[in-house]
Amino acid sequence: MDFLRSVINANLEIYHLLQNSAHNFLCKKISYGFGGDISIRADLEAENIFIKHLKGFGVIYSEESGIIGKGGDIIIIDPIDGSENFISNIPYFGTSVARQKNGIITHAVVANLSNGSLHVKNSDIFQKRSLFNLETENIFLNTFSNVGIFEKSYNSYKLHDFLKNERLKYRSMGALALSLSIAHEVNFVLYEGQIREFDIAGGWYMCEDLFRFKNDNFLLVSKDKGIFDKISNFIKEQSANGFF
């Protein structure tokens, strides 16, 4: 079966799992995952679904269990992006899948399972789809946006004041892959903290036509060069002076 179709089928199964299972059952803490966070049952159940659908395409590299299988391409998955949002009944959570061949991402699907939307990209398409009827629309820049997204803003020591002084409004959404997938819709996506491949592989690939900056502690994407330059220059200057 086609890779993208298999990813969509997996997401449909995970969506129905989350909709039809008891919330307290899915939110039970099970163990620490490979990525360092505590895995809840929803994380592990979603991982198993992805393994079932995608194991024929290559090695699975998952936030929960690390490397699964041998040979072929590398399929990088975050089984539930925004687990804490899911636990807290905040409707902003989903999944992220990226297919990597010879070190290069070739396919990505980021799903928002709270509303059933998909962002899908490969070398031929970059589209927003419905998980349920697969109606498609191409991705365009939103020229009307007024806010950005600052993920893990609670970690920040200096960027709060800088963004306030520059009058750059933002929200902190709690699911980095989802936020990167909608970077064309907002003024910027900014992240401060440890950057893990599971969190960004699919979403970062979707932003390759935008202005991008990434180092060990920060990630920034923007469609607006002026905003991008302001924030990235501040990060670079503060980092050079030892403040970050």
C-alpha cells in the first residue's frame, strides 16, 4: 500500500481509539519513554498502531520506544504530539510522521486529531486534507495573521520581554509538530528548549520554503523576513553574550 495512505489509515485508527476509549484509561502513566518523557497509555497504543501500519516501509524511530525493526528507510514518529494537551482536554494534539531516506526527509504527515485535519507533504504536494473525506487544499501563506506561536514559552528568561517590546503577539499551544505544520498561517513559530528529532522532523520539513533558524536551544520559523530577522538576531546576540 502507498505510504501516505498507510499513514492516513493509522491516523484514522488512532482517532477512533481516542474518541471511543475511556479518557482515564488512555491517560494512565505507564513508563518513561525513549525520549525522556513519561508515556501514557495513549502514546503506547498509538505507537503500536503506527508500527502495524508502517513497519513494512522501514525502521520505526519512535519517541516512546526508540528504534524498532531493521533495514529500509527510517520512519520518525511522535505517536501523540501534545500528550499533555490530550490529558488536559485541550483540543490541540495529534501525531507526526516523517519518512527519511539517506538522511533526507521525503514525506511527512502531521495530523491534528482534535479536529481531523492533516498536513501532507512530499516532493510533489504540500496540502491540507481532511482525515475523514480526504478533501484537499494547497497550502498558501496567510497574509492576515496577527500572532505567532511560542512553544514552551514558560521556559524563557529573556524572550518574553523582547517580544513584548517588539509588540509581537504570540500563543503557546503545546504541540510543536502541529505548530510547525501551520507555520504558513501564523507570523512565526518559536521554540525554546531541548530539540528532539521526533518533535520536529515532519513539521520542519513542511517549513523548508520559509525563513528558518535552529541551534541547540532554539528553533524559529517565519514567513516574514522582518520578524525572522528581529527574533533570530536577538537570539544570536544574547547567545554570543552568554545569556542563553
